[in-house]
Amino acid sequence: MKNSRILLFVLVAVLFSACGTTRTVPVSGRKQNLLVSDAEILSLSQQEYTKYMNSATRSSDAQNTQMVKRVGQRLASAVETYLRQNNMADEVNNFKWEFNLVADKNVNAFCMPGGKIVVYEGLLPVTQNEASLAIVLGHEIAHAVAKHSAEQMSKQIKQQYGMQIGGAVLGSLGMGETTSSILSTVVAQGFQFRNLKYSRDHESEADYMGLIFAAMAGYDPQVAVAFWQRMAQMSGGNNNDLFSDHPSDAKRVQQIQQWMPQALAVYNGQSPTKQQTTTTTKTTQKKTTKTLHIK
């Protein structure tokens, strides 16, 4: 029995190292393994995005709509410049940026792979200014650049496929259907990108990357502290992050304050150094409230 378990673990390890790709997340420097291709994830994302936008009500506020698009495009341009300058020009091809403001009073925003970002009108009274909006949009762009959706899907595939292997591999060592099985699992997810709950590590990474992105685009990163404090006030300041997939209010602000010297250096024209691109905190915290999601 012990030998069978060892064989199973070895086979699973071989399977997942043989399929998928390992990449370095821009800016954070973290290594990640993805089992789904860009083509697969972007195709699913476009379907979900089209479906959502067909059902959503676009904002009738032309001024705020233009502000969201203007800030978003400024951030996107800065991110693409960074990718090109750091030998990641191929990554730029994955993005067809869209920034939309929808008529929804919830305090929220979400991101879909490929740069499909939606802001709810209810968020703007909390951001209050363009720089704070850039902090939010930088966070959302970070989810796309870090391919968090693909990583979450890869995690689910590993879990589901690992269970399937437990019953199948030990009886038969044939692995010829690996690719089709993974693709079937992806499709079977019926993936709802806008409802995706990222892990606390992903949320913390997006906070860090988003802060740096905002600074790259010329927005003062110091506004992030006041913005998240306003979010904390709206959420009641709940500091219990044990079972949450989002940073707690207090720790989120604390982390941002710790990263601020790095962000200010970038804001003042310094390129992210090796130390900066590898410094992220894995301590993450509490989701605010159901309407204060910021995914």
C-alpha cells in the first residue's frame, strides 16, 4: 500500500511537471505553474465578458465613463511599456484592454483575463479622485498580468485530475488523454470570471503589483493608504482574516505602507530593482464585505 501511494505521488508529480508551463510573474518575481494555455483562458474570458456586458447597463455618466477609460488606458500603456522593456513583449499580445463603467451601486470592480475590466458606479464615491481610481484599476490589471485566473483554474484541475488519477493511474499507466482531460475539466468549470474568488496570496500580490503599476503610470501611490482606510470604514473595520480570501483592512493598509518606499521610488522615476521585483508579502487578509469585494 505504501509503495502504491509513493507511485501515485510520483506519477502525479510527473504528470503536472510534463504538462503546463512555469513562468515568472512580472514585478512580483513569483514562480507559478499553469496548466491552461493563454488561448484557452482568453477564449473563455471573452465569452464570459461578452455575456456580462450584454446583460449589464453601461453608465450614462459620460464624464465618469471617460475618466475610467482614461485612467485605465494610462495604466495599460505603462504596463505594456514595462513588459516590453523587461523582455516580456510576448505577454503584451494577451491583452485587448477594455475599461467600462456600469450602472451598479455596489462598491466593486472586477477583472477578466485579457484586460477586460469593469468598474461599478458605486466605487467612485469611495475612490474620490483619479489617483485612487488608479490604485483600484492597477489592482485589477495586476490580476490579469499575473494570470491569477489561469492559476486558479490550474489549481482546480490539479485537484480534480489528481483524484481521477488515484483511481485510474494505478490500474493503467496510460496517460495519452492528459491534454483532452485537462481541456474537458476547464470547459466543465462553466467558469464565471467575474465571480472568481482569488486566494489571499493572489490578492496581496495584486495589491503590491497594482501599487507599482499606478506609480509607473505617474499616479501618486500614497493615496492608496487613504483609499483603503475609506474602504475599511465602509466595511466596519473587520480584522479577522482567518477564513477570508481577501486581506483584512488593517493588514492590507499595513502591507501597503511597507511597500510604499518601493512605490515612491518608482513614482520618482526609478525602475523596479531586483529587490523590489522579488519582495511581496504572503501575509494576506480579510475580504471587506460582500459589496466591497474589489477582486
